[in-house]
Amino acid sequence: MAVSFDTPHIPVLLEDILTHIKPVKGVWLDGTMGAGGYTRALLDAGADRVIAVDRDPEALERARKWQADYKDRLTIVDGRFGELDQIAAAHGVTLDGVVLDIGVSSMQLDQAERGFSFMRDGPLDMRMEQSGPSAADIVNRAPEGVIADILYQFGEERASRKIARAIVMDRKSAPFTTTLQLAGMIERIMPRPKPGQPHAATRSFQALRIAVNDELGELARGLQAAETALAKDGLLVVVTFHSLEDRMVKRFIQLRSEAPKVSRYAPVSETSATPFEKVTRKAVTASETELSANPRSRSAKLRIARRTSAPSGKIDPAIIGLPPLNLAGVLA
């Protein structure tokens, strides 16, 4: 099924998603609406209704311009996908599908004034909801050890302590206020990347963005909420863009779709049924055709699981890989 869009954001792995979930029917929740690529594709493919959720005020404003095209089949909600079970309950529905496109959208990256990218000069912001502490607040106010932990835990930056030390030293002279100011400092103290390697500030900017928006905590809550909200045979569809996200989704699906190993001498348990079963046995990645059309799809990975009739339960976020970093109160 060929799908085209008139927005600058190209929905990643869309054709693969539609192939794996057809026929599309029932009530779906798009937890990361963004430009509406997945939402509109689901509605056009036959979904009876889509509840489209986003925390970004600009995304919500853009969506209301085309909301009327789908009348009462589309409901737009200002919220976070970590609350999707509560959102579904508030609308009186169980869900036949949940789709989550994790991370920042290309439109957010392309807007210099949002401060997500070091490729364009803008305020050091990175807030999806445009409220609360910003990236500038973290680098200017957080203790050196906390900054180092953020860069290491959320960005897998091996030079986290070196960069954190330099941030604290530089902010004594002048606070960090712009993206290029921070990126330039990191570029100055780090070795020059070899050909084909990412910019020296890539991991640090990723880490700060994840910390500002609590993205991994939100992912853990969203996966748990989907288990609660999905009806039997409902589908959980998740697209990730870096290893931390994919690791969490992979572990969640694996733990919730594979019965725990028990001793052969133990009695058979009636509670061994699992809440999910795998639809994709391994991650689906972009085809060469998609890569040529959309280079940003290179790091994308798609995983899908189907809800069973087993009761939902709770899972420790640490078990699925949520880094043990509590930022509550750091900037208070």
C-alpha cells in the first residue's frame, strides 16, 4: 500500500507496519502523533477510530487543521503515551492497537528555536511540552556528577566525566544558552571524529534530550500501559531509533511473551500464560528503498507483539533496562 504525505516528516517503516498489522480495524491509539503520519495511515487503512496523543503543543495545533477530514473517527488528546491506559479508559474503549514512534521527530529537529539539534543555532531547550526544566537548566544548574551520569546513562557517552567537568568549568564564566555554544565546547575538548563517525556532541545532545523529557521512563510506562489497555489480539507496535530504546522494547516483549523457566519437578502452573506473543521474531529495519528516500530511517527498528487473554501484570522498569538515574529534585 503506497502512502504519501505533504508534511516534512516522513513516517518511518510505515509500509512494514501496515503489512504486519493488516487488516486494520477497531480502535487504535497513536501515542506519538507528531505530524500525524501513522494516525492518518491507520485511518486510511480501515481503523474505525484513532485516538491520537501528543505532548507537543505545536503538534496538537497542526493536527487540528486536518482533524475535520476524519470527523468523529479521530480524537486528538493532549497527553503522554505513558498514560495511554488512562486515556483509553477515559474514552470508554479497549484498544485494538497501540503504535509508538519513540524519540524526537524530524520536524522538532529541524526547528532551530526548539533547541533539539546542534546542527542549527538556537536556545538550549529540548522540551517537547515546552514547559518545565530545559536542557540549559540541567547544564547550568545540575551538579557535575549528575551531568556525567546523564551523559553516560542516557547517551552512552564514554567521555561523560570529561564533558561534565568541562561544562561545570565553562559555566562559571558564562551560562550555556545556545545549542552551538554547548556543541562547540564539546567539539573543542573531544578528539576530532574520524570519517563516518558522528559529531562529537551527538551522544551528549541525545542524553540531555532524553533527560529533559524523561523519554525512557515514559517508554517504560507506555509499554506497561499498553499491556493494560489492549484487548485480546490487540497489537503493540513500537518503532525505536537508538539502542537504549530498542533494548527496553526487546526485553519487555521477550519477558512478556516467554513463559518463565521452571524446574521439571515443579507442578504445572496455570498462570504460565503470557500477556503477549511475538509477531515479529526480530527487529524489522528499513529497506534499501526506504533508506534512499529517507536516510533518517537508518537507525529505526520495528517490533510488534500481540496481546493474549492472559491478565496484565506489573514489571520492574529496571528489568527491561531503564537506567537507574532518578532526576527528581535535581533542579528544585
